[in-house]
Amino acid sequence: MANLNVPFSANQQQLALLRLVNWGLKIGLIVFAADLFGLTTPPTTLNYVLIFEACYVGFSYRFHRLSIDNHGLLFLTLLLDTLFWATWLYFTGGATNAFVSLLLLPIAISAITLPRWAPWSLTALSTAIYSLMIMTIPEHGVDDTAKPAAAMADMHAGHDMSQMAMDMPASPNMSHSMDMGSHYLGMWFNFVISALVLTITVGFIAKRIRQKNIELRYLREAQLRQEKILALGTASAQMAHQLATPLATLRLLVDEISDTAHVAEQTELLAEMQQALNRCEVTLSDLRLATESIREQKLVQQSVEQLVALLSEQVSLLMPKTQLSLHISPEAETAILHTDMSLLPALLALIQNGAQASEDNQQGAKVDINISVSQSPSRSPSTQIMPQEISMIIRDYGVGIATHLLPTLGRNMVNSPKGMGIAVLLSHTSFERLGGKLYLKAHPQGGTEAIVILPLDAKVDHIGV
């Protein structure tokens, strides 16, 4: 039976080996155990069927990788397995065959490995096949049952009709025939119940196991991502600590040179140096505040209007060439967020990436931000109310992101000519820690959209104006 914890290709190889075992079992039962299990002597036609099945088994084992991640092809192979079993059962006794329950094997495999429609289809087919074999039982068994009655009738041919009725009553034979009919009907009913149990129960359990495997895989990926981020955070903290002293030294040197510089060109250069130093000092200060906020797990209430004001201020200070276009819906301006010091740097990283992408595409450092309020698709478990969430769409005018990188970017580091996507990865982690999400998608008119979803405060959705 297929294992849910191994790759699909390994499952296919196991199924190919299982078909080989089944084919050998059919041959062995016919050759060595036909009398033991009361199997009917098969006709020559079954030999040709077994030869054809041997070719099918060899082909499925040799080319089992062709059906990797192909549910349709796997269902077709299980359908052929069912038909081969049905053919063998029909020629070796039909419904009276002791191995008729092996028709349940393809149903069990499909219930584990395929969507719900597959086991139901095989259940319907197997039930129909078994029903036809029940209907053809007289061809196999009733004639044999009638032979003793005919022999007894010949022995008493010389008696009169009344004496025949006394010596050879018909009721025992009729009772035996009725008992066997009830027995076959019970076997059919048991088969149907077993098939339904496999289809419903095993299919449900397999679905739950698949869901658990998906959740475990997601948790493993999240754990690996957190370990990478922890390593990046540790390295960043060490480098920030090492940069504090050189920056303080540069600040003193620039101040001393500014006092003695009188040439206009020198004064202009010193002003640019001071601006760059101010930016570094502000970044280091924000890093210290963010580290302290994250360590103490302090969350503060902040309106979207305040967040946008801080965002615009930081963009003007740190990215003066960026043309930032903000569009905020009226209900979003007074919405309240639960944030910490990591939210603003995460948004700034996305804006900086967007501005750089637009500038590289000869469109200028243009970035559009649309902010609105929407209903969350999930209900609150405590209040059963659809909570609200804030949606921020950050759009650039670059050439866009490669399609194969969109599912990975923001969740893992990637290999691309423009970098490893560390900024987007850190931003995504910050949003997730605040209960939000980050989606990346291509814009129909060019460029990329970064969609940030953040939950609103459930207790205070808006501030009175």
C-alpha cells in the first residue's frame, strides 16, 4: 500500500512491485492451489490474458516515473488492475472464488493516493463487476448442485410417483440452493460495505494525513526561515555595534573640518557627508529601538494616518529622489493597527526596492501606495465577527519579477542577478510576526505589486475625529 510519507515516485515504484506480486499470486494459485481453494479450471483464454498482464506489469515497472504527479495516469493503472483481477476471478470461479475480496485492493490504494472521485469510481466499478459475477453463479455452481438431484432421480426411476415423493424429497435440495443463494447475497453485501468503508473512512483518514503533512512541511519551512533570520539578525546586531564607534569618530572629524572649511565646494561636500552620517545615525538609532521593542515584545496602537506620516517623513529623509504617490481611503485614515518598531523599516525596504526597480527601468524612482480597509476572510473564534484588515498595495514601475521567483521571494533567499531577496524576506517576517502577510504579483500594466495585509485592532477599529 502506498505510503503518504515518501515521495510520489517511490509510491509508484511500490505499486509496480505490488502488481508483480499480484501477477505471481494469480499464477501460483492456478498452478499449485486450484484444488485446495476450489478454483475452477481456467480456459485457454485466461492464459492470453495473463501474458498480456505480464507485459503491462513490466511496462508499469519500467516506466513508473511517467506517472509522477499524474493522478489521471495513476487512476488509469488502478482501473486496469481492477479489470485484470475481475477477469481472473471470473475465469476461476466468479463470485464463488475465495479471493474475490482482492477487488478491494485498488480501492484502498486509490483512497489513499488519489482525490475523492477516484475511489468512488473504482467502488462503483468493482460493485458492478461483483454483481455481474453473482448473477452468473448458475453457470458455475448451480449445475453442480443439480447433478446429485438428477442422479438420485435416475436411481428411483422404477418407483411410482408417490414413492418417489417419499424417497426423494425435493425440499433438501431446494433448501440447500436457497441457503447458498443467501450466502452469496451476504458475501455481496459484505463486499459493498467493505468497499464503502475503504472509500469513506480510509479516504478521510488519508486526507487528514495529507493535511497534517502539509502543515508539518509549512512549519519546517517556517523554522528554517526563522533560523536564517536569526542568523541575519545576529550578524546585523554585531555589525551595528561595530559601526557605532567609527560613525562617532567620523562625526567628530566632519565637525572639525566644517569649522575650518571656508571654500564653497568644501562646504557643499561636507554638507553631503553630514547628510549621509545623519542617515547612518538615524538608522542605527532605529535599529536599537526596534531591537529593544522586539525583545520586550511591546506593541503599541498606531493609526494608519500616523504611520503614513512617519513613512512619508522617512522616505523624504532617507530616499529624497523617490516620487511617492499615496492614496488612502477615508475609512483607512483612522483605522488602528497594533505595531512595533519593525513595521516601518519593513515598509521602507519594500518602497526602496520599488523605487530602485522603477529607476532601473528608466521610469524614475516612482512608487504608488494604495491603502484601504477590507473584511478578513476568516471569522474571529471568540466573537464570530468578520474582523477588518488593512491592505497596502505598493506598486513599482520596473520590469517586474521573474514568474518562477514570485512564490519563493519573501519566504526564502533566492539566487538572482539583483540580489538574494533578503530585504523582502525580513519584511515578510516582520509582517508575519504582527499577524500580517505579504503577497507579490505582477501588475497587468508592468511592474510589481507588493500587497501587505495587516489586521486591525479588534477592540478599537477607529479613532473619533
